[in-house]
Amino acid sequence: MYRRDSLYGGHVIMLGPGNEAAAREAFQAFPQGLQAGGSITPENAGYWLDQGAAAVIVTSYVFKAGQILADRLKEMQALVGRDKLVIDLSCRKKGNAYYVVTDRWQKFTNTVISPETLDYFSRFCFEFLIHAADVEGKCQGIAEDLVVNLAAWSPLPTTYAGGVRDLSDFLLIQELGKGRLDLTVGSSLDIFGGSGMKYSDAVAFNRQQEAN
């Protein structure tokens, strides 16, 4: 369905064991159309690219005890190439700042989302995926301040995720993000059991944006 509707750049995230077969089927159904995430390491990154993933997404592997592991970033970039690497900087708010979180968004790192952080990570990848983990899956509205900051600060194509309820949030992200952000939506879609948005409406919105 995604292949038919030319929805490139979606994310297949393997949350826990036992879903590798389903992921393989997804990549083989839409070769070079979807990105692979979930416990990606140098040992398995090449495998998922060989299965048809367009890129691999890393988060937890490049952090340890809350600190950035520069050697691992360089290792992943050298292995798959900058043009095949997406860095997931999903975050949660603490005080007035958003901190990158790892291990299924349960562990705070010491890394704050900032112009400097985004500039640093941009040297290793071609795209950012950033979930606002505090609102993710709740379908109760987006993290507006994060959207504004990402649009102002990110030097790379960036996909925002988290809290999208319906088409009005698509329009709000477009407005607050000044047209600089992509977005991903899941829980509110009818194809995933949601009631906020029809898949066909999301596809139509995407096609309209591409036409513009």
C-alpha cells in the first residue's frame, strides 16, 4: 500500500524480539522505500540494508551511560555511509529543555536538543527522526515548542513524530515548522485502529505538498 501510494521514508521500528520476519516482509514488499530501526548495530545494519531497507536508524547504540559515543557514530557512518544513516534523537522534556532518551525512551541522556547538538550529529547522517516521546501515541496534540525549535535549528531534513491527532495537526506542523519539517503519524490513523484520521486523507495531504 505504501509502495502504491509512493510514501517513501516511513519507519519500520522493531520494538523487541520476534518481529524480524514481519520487518523483512515489509522491506521486501517496498524495496528502498522504508527505513529500519530498533536495536540497529554494526553487526546487523548491513543485513537490513540487504533486505531492502533504504536506510538504518540508530539511537541507543551511540549512547552509553548518558554520553555520546563518538567512536560508535564514526563506526556506523563508515559502515553504511552517511547517506544510509538516520539518527533518532527522540526526546523528553525536563525543565525547559528536551533531552535525548534511549532504551525505548526510558533513559535520559545528558544530550540536550540544541543547535549545537543537531550540528554535531549532522556530520554523520543525512536525516533526523525525532519523536516527542512525552506525547507519542497519545493522539492528544503535538509538542509545539519542539516543532518550532527543530525548524529553526536543524541543518538536515528532519521528521517530527508524536501526538498527531488529525489533519489540523498536519497543518499546525506545517505552519510552526515553516514548511521545513516532515512528519510521521501512526496511532491516529484508521489503518492502525485510530479514529482521528483516514489514511486516504494523509496520502492526499502528502500529494498536495509534493505538488506545491
